[in-house]
Amino acid sequence: MSGLSRIDDSFLGKWWRNTDRWTLGCVGILIGFGYILMLAASPAVASRIGASRDMFIFKQVIFLTLAGLIIFLTSLLSPQGIKRLAILGCILAIIATALTLVHGIEIKGARRWIAIPFMSIQPSEFLKPCFAVVTGWLLGGMKNRSFFPGMIIACVLFGIILVLLKSQPDIGMLSVIAAVFMIQLFVAGLNLAFVGIGVGSMIAAFIGAYIAFPHVRSRVERFLHPNVGDHYQIDTALRAFGNGGFLGRGPGEGRVKDLLPDAHADFVFAVAGEEYGFLVCLFIVLLFCFIVVRALLKMLKEDDPFIILATTGLVSGFGLQAFINMGSTLHLIPTKGMTLPFISYGGSSAISIALAIGMLLALTRQRINYEETVINTGIPGRKRRMVKL
């Protein structure tokens, strides 16, 4: 890409000049960590379940390669194309999420996956980016058109998603989507009194989930009371961090990671801590923070309500997912089975996050608006009209 000059007028050259290369570079580094940490974490997990030691590695190579392609292709779209893609994706994701309640695979008491050849898909993963963009369009339309019922439609859509995710159940995913929706409502200018009501409703919903769902109650009680329940995974993860120390044990030298049942997925951050130490973990945290903060700072110069709200929703969901994974691994919050973007194993997760980042890059791409210019051709009575977009 370095060979693309400023005067390169090709399609690829324009894309490279106008895309946020800093964010793209950070995403590339995260994908690189995904490859490296999968080599360290997955062989022991695969051997434990009787599969080939390289099974998870080969699959993740395919998933991350596909994720990189999706990021590139999606980032080429215009804001209008992103809007259409999100609407279609949201409709399909809602239908597929509803199908999980009938034909889904049940794992640990939850129906969240649909089996297809070579992998299983979690449709609710695709609700996060698509719903964020659709909500951005609905709420942004209220500012551009009078009497547009964007708020009502967005709330109805959120209500449908709430019912579906509660029925699976997937309280963690619902919490992320609800938090993103509240952030978008706040940015859209919702009255602070209603924001307070929304926050209070979320707190009440968490209390209701604690009462209604035994697995939620178990996780909260294990977090609050270290002597209650099974703490094997979190204790092993903390041992891995302690074993790694400041600089880590070195690539392939981790031993505690081999004892983690979900070392390749929900607890991959602990593998990074043991083999590469505190400094690399801090670097990973800073990469996620940089992507989130840079996107939000770019929105300070943006005027389009749709782009502001959609980008805020996309980057908020991305940042919240990373925080939940790393926070639960470090025992800062109750454990929640949520992947670390681009680093944890998972096809649905990698592809859905790639879709979100591709949308983010497309919406934050530089767009220079030129006024219509009339050029004298030198021929009497004849002028050429040029419009650059």
C-alpha cells in the first residue's frame, strides 16, 4: 500500500488515502495477536476434547482471513450502502435469532446457535452492528425530517430484540445492545430525565435477571462471594496472569494456560498475560482504547446525525465487548461468555466484529465535497460542467 501515491486516482488509491489508516493498522495488529495467541491457546483445548491439535488453529485462520476481507469490502461502501446493508442484516439477524428458539443448538441451557456445515452461527452477534446502524438512521432521521417516528420504531425494534434474547437466554448480549441503545439515545439529545428513567430501567432489568435466571444469579454470587460456587476458570486465569508477571514466560512457555477449559475463547486474555506478560496485555488494552477514542474524536468534526449516531453505536459496542471480556478475565466484573474482538476463537464473533469495523471505516472515511464548478472550454457558447463528489 505504501506504493500508492497521492496522485494515484485509481479506486484502490482513493480508498487507501481516505480510509482511517491508524484504525486499520490497529485492527491488523489485533488480528495478528489473534493468530499468535490461537497457536498458544488452542492445542491443549483441542487435545482435551479429542480433536486434532491444529483444528482450532486452521479454523481461526479461515475466520480471520474472511474477517479481513469483510473489513475491506465493507469499508468500500458509501454511507447509503452501509445503511442498506444494516437494514437487510438486521432483518435477517432477527429472523435467524428467532429460528434459534425452534431449531437452535442447546448448549449449557441456552439456544443461541444454528448449525451449518463446518461451523455453528450465533445470529445475535450480527444484531450488534446492524442494530447500531439502523438505530443511528432512525434517530438521525428525526433531526432531518419532521414527524418522523424514528424513536418509536427504534424502541419497537429494541423490544423485539429484547424478547428474543431473553428467550434464548443471552443476558450478556442483551446488556451490550441495551447499553449501546442508551448511549445512542443520549447522543441523539434525549432529555436527561428520560435517560435517567432508561438507566433505572436497565438496573431494574439486571435485578430481574438476577432473580429470574439461575445462571445469572450464580455468576453474580460467585463474583461477590469468593467462597461460593466453582471458581476454577477465574482462579486459573488469575494464576496465569501471576505466572506471566511483567514480561511473560515467553512464546509457548505457558503452563497454566493448558489447564484453562476456555483458553482459546473467553479466557484468551489470560494466555496473553502468561506468555507475554503485563506489558503486552497493556498494549492490547491501549489498542482497543485507541480505536474507540479515535472514532469518537472524529465524530466531533462530523455534521451528519446518521454518521454520528451510527459510528457512536458501532464503536461503543466494540469497546464494551472488549471491556467485558478483559474485565471478567481479570475478575473485575462477573464472568460472561463474550469473546475478545479478533483475538478469541469464534467464526460468528470474528465475522460480526469485522462487519462492525468495516462499517466504522466506511462511515469515518474522508469525503471531500466540492462545489459544482463551471469550466470555460474556450469554445464560444460552450461550457463544460464538472461535479466532483
